[in-house]
Amino acid sequence: MENILPFLLIIIASLFQGSFGLGMKYMNPLKWESWWVVHVFIAMVLFPIIWTFIAVPESFDIIDQAFNNSNSDVVRAVNLAMFFGFAWGIGGILFGVSVPYIGLSLTMGIVMGLAGTLGALIPLMQIENAINTPQFPYVIGGLCISLLGIAFTAKAGIDRDKITNSENKDNSIIIKGILIAVACGALSSLLAVGHTGVNDDIATIASQYNVKERNASLVAWLIVFIGAFAMNILYAVFLLLKNKSFNSFLVTNSKRAYGWAILSGFCWFAALGVYGQGAALMGSLGNIIGWPMLLGLSLIISNFWAYKAGEWENASGPFKTLLIGLFILVLASLVLGYSNTVS
């Protein structure tokens, strides 16, 4: 059971990760920026603090010790974690910019592929003699298979869009959208990089309080979220000022929209919170193995919801391509999972 539990946690995390976006379908009658303020406050402040302090009552002491540590390397890791969280927030904004240019499916494929691969490769390459570890070829193989699966799912989405959308776009517009999506994917990987970079230091400090390593991962997220929340709330407030939409918080018949903002925020953090615990149980390469697994499996979940919503109707050919891609993603997760058993 101990060997299976980490992978069960990653699967549960992917269910949350692949489902949190459902709430974005139910923003009306709220403006995007007012809905987003509620969502990011729930996702990055309220639920993380409540969850973390239930699991780790000493969280404030651990964070304070990390910020004021005598070891400059620890302070540097903390500052980088906040910076990476802020940069990830920029990536989230670019995601929304890219979709109108090239569509949701291609944007998702590019972003998931780069975020999953770079989010694993960057921390992996920072490990001394990483290439000589017995897990290395399996991790690289799993990442390559994952990229192939994401390419198939992106291709399926593109073909579906051609069938369901008759709008012809100029090549320069498509290239611009792809470049924005590439930048988004690279920046989105930094959420995992920031967490991986500070997680070991937080775990070391937390061990002084007899806190389990998997619970210490929750405290590490709180540090990353300082930067992530700052970027998101700054952008939302900018839009509120620009659009003069502060009064949109009081619009009538918005109870359901607020409910979805709260539920979506809970699912977003639940994905990262459960993932962090599963990755911690995997050992030293947990974040490197678990991150691409999380994004690959969550892509399967998000496409399941898209299918239930009828987004693949009248597109049987692209749907078959999608199924091939999803099968490859499952295979990639199995290879990555197996890499954790190699010694």
C-alpha cells in the first residue's frame, strides 16, 4: 500500500486539476476580473492557509524561520520560490491571450507539454550527477512519451476546431499565438520549479518541529503563492480599474457564479496540495516524476469534461486521435511511475 499511495494521491490530484476549470464556464453575470479576485483569494490564500494550518500548526514559525534563516542559500531559495510564483502568474495571463489566436486545444497542448517537461527537467538537471542516476533514462523516456501524447491531443483539438469553426486565420496570427503559448508554457513550469526549489529547505526546517515531509510540502506552497497571488491580484485590480467594474461584485443573480468561484478555487489548491503530498512520498525525485504525471493525467480529465459537454460531437475522426493521445499519456504515467521503483 505504501508503494501505491503516492500514485493514488497523484491521480486524485489530477482529478482536481482537470476539473477546476469547469467553474470558468459559469462566470456570468460577474465580470471576469471580479470572478477572478474571488477565485484567486480562495485558491491561493484562504483554502491554502486553512488546510496548511490544520496539517501544520507551526506553519508561521517555519515560514518565519525560512525568511530569516542564517543560511543565505535558504533565503535565496525562498526568494526564488516567490519570484517563480510571480512569473507563473504572468504565464497564466498569457494563456488567456493565446487562446483567441490559436484556440483552447492547441494552447492547452503547448502549455501542458512545456510546463510538464520543463517543470521536471529544470529541477532534474540541478541534481548532481543526475544523468548517472538509474532513474534518469526512465524519466527522460516518460517525458518524451508524455510530449507525444500531448501532441496527439493537440492535433485532435486542432482537427476538431477545423470542423466546428469555419473561421480561417492568417498564418501570422497563428504563429503569434503559438509564440505566446510557448512563453506561457515556459513560465507555467516555474510553479513546479519554485516549489521543488524551496521544498527541501522547508522540509528540513519543519523536521525540527516533528512535521512530516509530506505536510511540509503544504508550507512550501504558501511561500510560492505569495508571488503567485501578488501577480494575479495585481492584474485583476488593474482590470477593475481599467474597466471601472468594481460595482460588478454586487450584480444581481450572481450567487451561482460566486459558488463556482469558490468551488473552482478549492479544486485548484486541492490539486497542488494533494500532489505535493504524493510527490513527497515518492522520495527525492518525487516532484520531478509527479509533476508531468499530474499535468498529463489532468489533461485526460479535462478532455473527459469536454466530451461530456458535447465539445466532440460531429468530430469522430479527431476524437479517435484524442483517444490515442490519452492512451499514450497513460503509458507515459506508467513509465514515470515505474522510474520511481528503479534503484
